[in-house]
Amino acid sequence: MSNDKDKLWCKSRQNGVVQPLLTDLYQITMAYAYWKSGKMQDYGVFDLFFRKNPFHGEFTVSAGLEECLKFLASFHYSDSDIDYLRTTMPDCVEPEFFEYLKNLTTDEVSLYAIEEGSIVFPRVPLLRVEGPLIIIQLLETTFLTLVNYASLVATNAARYRMVAGKNITLMEFGLRRAQGPDGGLSASKYSYIGGFDGTSNVLAGKLFAIPVYGTHAHAYITSFNGKDDLHNRTLAHKETGQMKDLLAASCKYRKNIAADLGALELEASDGELAALVSYAIAFPDGFMALVDTYDVKRSGLLNFCAVALALNDLGYRAIGIRIDSGDLAYLSQEARDSFEKIAEKYNIPWFAKLTIVASNDINEETIISLNEQNHKINSFGIGTHLVTCQRQPALGCVYKMVEINKLPRIKLSQEVDKVTMPGRKNAFRLYGADGHALVDLLQRYDEESPQVGQKVLCRHPFQESKRAYVTPTRVEVLHRLYWKDGKLCRPLPTLQETRERVQESLKTLRSDHKRNLNPTPYKVAVSDKLYHFIHDLWLQNAPIGQLS
């Protein structure tokens, strides 16, 4: 990719907050200590990975790679950044260090990654970052903030998509509940990647070309006290252009259908009717109404159907309703039954298929319960639980050094889960005869790649007795080179392509790995050579105790 194209790509949809100072101070202080120690020529390798899948599940969606690459492309300390750091760092910091920072680039950095939108698993590096120690150390916090939340939200969205089913429309409504504007934009983008169909977030729609959805709030309904508040009551016929009184037609239909819907016309709110007529006049081809402001059965449904029938007489088709409170399964069944009755009475087949949208603090368990109750909902609007990931608010990705100057490094811990796997590693996904993924295999960088039809020993990295032979029918190389010599090495997919990648990748997993309750753990293994390498290095670095 040419330098000009690099610059254009880098600027496209880039968040201005993502810059070198979006980091922890200790990255800067370590950089100075490295510099002071004369380690400017040291060459390091870091792995970015997580230790446990989120949401009590057994898979994760990788996301945030494109933003990491944009950060690499734009990495530069501005004059104002340097001026600020001079005032922040201790007086003992030598002025030459700031000149060093000012001239830092990512030209010598290499980044290997798993394709964005892929299903990934614990301990398998999402990113492998190689390059001069100081610069790749300075990338740590920013990379983590770009990958952690993105992967968490994309995974959450993918889980919602699975429990909702492929025929349900999912809309992200979380901007007002997100952790600030940046969290809101990220949530919209990565919810879409994870499988949602659109967002209420208008800016996200503009920036990322995501479909935008929205109707009205309860405030619109309550802003009308009665029919007298409706100053404009007429609407032109869609084909003839003849003006008709939409309020009068709606009132007539309300009287005629009340008994069919088991409602009383006198109980229905006139203010709500006026509001719906007003909204229908504003959006005759996009009439979607909120019907739970007062009472769904006794007022909202009746008023909506009356206005929808009046619109039909003028050549327009209503879209449907949204229910934001109450017993969603029961109310959706009542609504669908009402639509079907009217469709039959007036011989309007499409009326039976009007859209029913449900919102109201929906989470995974809510959808599972609604499925069990045979709900009649076509679409879910999901906000708080999706964008804040209330079930688990952080993924926990870490960024660990695994090699310095071609020497493998290991971090030890009394908690085995926190012991790192040293050295540069290649990662492969091995598939079985049924086409499903069997195991992810990590190998030392200089090992021969596994081959189709050839038996390979796969071992648990830390438990000696857990091992198995696998003869793969397909071998997928997981890590690809994305950045080298200061430029992109491969074209990046569009947002839509990444979204499709998520669903394609999920299809490669067995259903028991994806189920909501007690999913089967997916196996991540190491080669026999890497297993012995880890444990030999462990013994070399672990202090020997002395008993007395």
C-alpha cells in the first residue's frame, strides 16, 4: 500500500482520542529507564492475549485490530505532547530523551494478528508485536484499550445473536447508557460486527455506515393531551394526492374495532391517539409506534391499529409497534392476535405480519425465557446489558513480553494460569473430519507446521497427563502479518466483511461449545516441543527453596 493510501486509510473513521498519550504513565517512565540503560537497540516480542472467555462462555470474538493498525500508522508525539511530558516527568529526566521520543516511529515494528472477527480462545495471542523494545512497550496500554472492549462487546453481541436466532432483527439502543461517548461509538461499531442489524446511534451510522433505527419516545405521546392538540389532521393519499382527515378516519376505525380487540373505546387515551395520528402524518411510510405509554391492551394497541387502518386507506403501510414495558411474551402474543384478527376482518394479509419490537432492559436470559414462552416478537432493541456488558464488564486481555534479543522470557506465578508461554510462537487451528474446529495448537516459531493427514501430539501447556493425538483434515494458520516497515502488509476487510467473518467463524464450532448453559471447553494445546521448552525454562527461572 502506498504512503498516500496509508495516510488516507489512517485518517478514515479514526478517533482523535487514540494517540500516544492515551497510555499509562508507567509506559513513559519505563521507556525512559530503558533509554537511560542504553536499551535502544534491544529487540522485543510481546503477546497480547486473554486468559478466560467472557460471560461464562467458551468462545470470544476478536475485534479492534483495525484500530490498532490505525494507531501504528499515526503514531507520533506532537510538539505539544513533548511539552506536556516535560512538565509531567521528574526533573531528573534528561532533555535528550524527549528528543528521542519526538523522533520515534513504528517503522521497525512488525505486527502479526488473528483476522478481526475470528473466534478466538484463551492463551492464543490475538496480536504478536515485534520490534525495538522501547516502542513496542509504549504501544501496550493503547493496544489493550483498543482490543479489550471491542472484543468484549463483539462477543456479547454474538451471544445475543445466537440466542435470538437468525430471523430476529437486533437493534443496539445503548448510547445513553454507554460509558461515555467513546464507549457509545465503540459499542455501536462492535455490536454490529458481532451480529446486530443496526443502531440508534446516529453518529455511528455516519462514521461506520451502520443502519440506523429509531421511532419516538414516551415523551412524544405524553406531549398530546387530547385531540385538540392535533393542529394538522390531514394527509394526502399516496397515489391520488387527495387530502383526507386522518384523525376522523382513525376515530371511526377505533370505534369499529374496539370489540374485536377486547377493548373499550372510552378507555383508550385520546391524547395517545392524537400523538399517533400526528406521527403517522409525519412518517406515513415509516409508522412505527410506541404503545405502552398508558396501557398496551386497553389503549395503545387499539389506537395504533385504528391509525394503521386509516393509513392503509390512503395507500400507506404501517411498520409496527414497540413495547417497552410489561410482560413482553404475553403482550406480543396479544398484539399478534390483534393484528391477525384485523387482517382477516378487513382482508389485509400484510397486517398480520406487522413488526413487533420489544425493548425494556433485555439481556440474554430474557430472550431465552421469551423463546420458551413462544413470544411473537420480530425485533429486540437492546441497550444497557449489551453496551455495558453488565454480566462481565472487562475481558482482561494482557500484554506480556515473551522474548528479548532472541532470548525467551517467562513470567512465573503461584497461579498457574498467570504463567506465560515464552518465545515467539505460531498458532494453528486444526479441524476434524466433520469440518468443525478440534483444537488450537501453539508451536515454537521454528517448528515445522502441522500438515493435513499427519498425526500431531497436542498437549495441555501445564498438565502433563492431558494430551492427545490429532490428525487434522484442515489446518488454518491463525497469525498473519499485518504491519511491517511502517506500512500495511495486507488489505483490511470492510466492516460488513468482518461482520460476516464472525458468523462464518462461529459455524466452525460445535454447538456444545456455543451453548448458553455449561458449554464444553474448547481445547487450546501446545506442541510437544513447546511443552518441554516451557517447563525447562520454568525450572531454570524458578528459585529453589531451602528447608531448615
